[in-house]
Amino acid sequence: MRIDVVTIFPGYLAPLREALLGRAIEAGLVEVAVHDLRDWTHDVHQAVDDAPYGGGPGMVMKPQVWGEALDAVLAADERPARLVVPTPAGRPFRQSTAQAWAGEQRLVFACGRYEGIDQRVVDEAAARMPVDEVSIGDYVLVGGEVAVLVMVEAVARLLPGVLGNPVSAEQDSFSDGLLEGPAYTRPLTWRGLSVPEVLRSGHHGAIARWRRDRALERTADRRPDLLAALPADALDAADRAF
Ligand SMILES: COc1ccc2nc(C(=O)O)sc2c1
């Protein structure tokens, strides 16, 4: 997969080259290119925004600059791309979104700032490629860059070879519709708190059952909406007995 990010703050995306994802890039498992939107300005002030039609607070990012930038970035690689535009007005970004995007050959992220990007940029792009306007949560950031860091990590960790243990991704929170339960490691007792006995029993069936019960318990307590959204056949008799 190739990932392109267009932004007026390229430095915001530096964390993409750290740790696990940085190693994946070095290993060639994923390609990441970050582009400075101002490279496609032509005036001395490198203007990327202007006042909104209809009035109102803040500024809107200019369509001409974005149009030239996306044309150039898309032309840099022949692989078909999905354009992703982070926005507070977007559809929710979920694990299912990350799983769907992990199958893409190419993702191009357009990071807005100010009051956002002129809508015609999205509308014009949608005539030639898939476009997703997405939000990472019910809060408002200052720009799209942090949302891109979140989404790129969520997608990249699903790509073959990126995670050391692929089973981890299969046992994530949300992968089975439930939140993950508690996890423990050594020492056996820490500040008077001990690891649940069942986890030391070596009884794999009992351990699996305990873990499932803790996941159900935590999901019911913290995200009852996820429990309600589970397909009818997702819970077996033992789950229902819990
Ligand atoms: C202007 O660009 C923005 C501003 C806020 C914002 N908030 C997001 C979110 O997902 O919460 S994406 C995003 C993009």
C-alpha cells in the first residue's frame, strides 16, 4: 500500500516514521509520502486559504491549490487511490473502516485546517475516485493531521507483516464486536494485587471462557451500544448465560 498525506504542517506527520510503522516503512511493507500543500501555491505569501462565501468566522482552504496538489500527488503513482478527508462533519471512522481501507492499493489523505477545504475539491475528486469524509470522534480537532495519524496507524497495523503476531489483530477490541478484557503479566502479586487464578490454571477452555466473560462484562458496562449492535448469532448460549 502507498499512503500519501497532503498538509500545511508536514512535521505533524513525523511520528509516522517512528517505531512499528517506521519499521514497516523501512521493510517496504507500506510506502508513506508526506507533501506540503504550499508547494502548489504561486504567490509570494503562499496563500492556501480565503474568506468564506456567505460570511462567517474563519477561513476556507482554496480549491485551486488543493486541486493542483491532488492532481500532482495522484499522478505520481498509477495505482488507484481512495481519497480520505478528515472532517468533524465526516462519517465515523471505525475499526471496520480501517479493515476496509487495508484492502486498498493507495490512500491519499487531505488534511484540512481552518474551517475546512472548499467543498468543490471533494465533489470534483468524487467524480474520479472513491472519497471518504470521516471523523475519528465526537470532538473537534484543529486540523486533520492528528486524525490522519490515528487512521494510518489503525490501517497499517492490519497490513500483512506489519504486526509481529497477526493473531493480535484478530483478537483486537472491536474485531469480534466486543471490547478486550483485562490483561496481566508478571509479577504474580503486585502491591497486594494478584493475577486472577484462572489465568494460571493452564486450563485453556476455562481461560477462554473467563476472557470472554470479562469482554462481555466490560462491553456491557462501557459500550452497551456495541453489544446491542452484535448480530443475533454472535453470542452463544454460554455468552447469554453470562
Ligand atoms: C479543518 O480540518 C479539521 C478540523 C477539525 C477536525 N476534527 C476532526 C475529527 O475527526 O474530530 S477531523 C478535522 C479536520
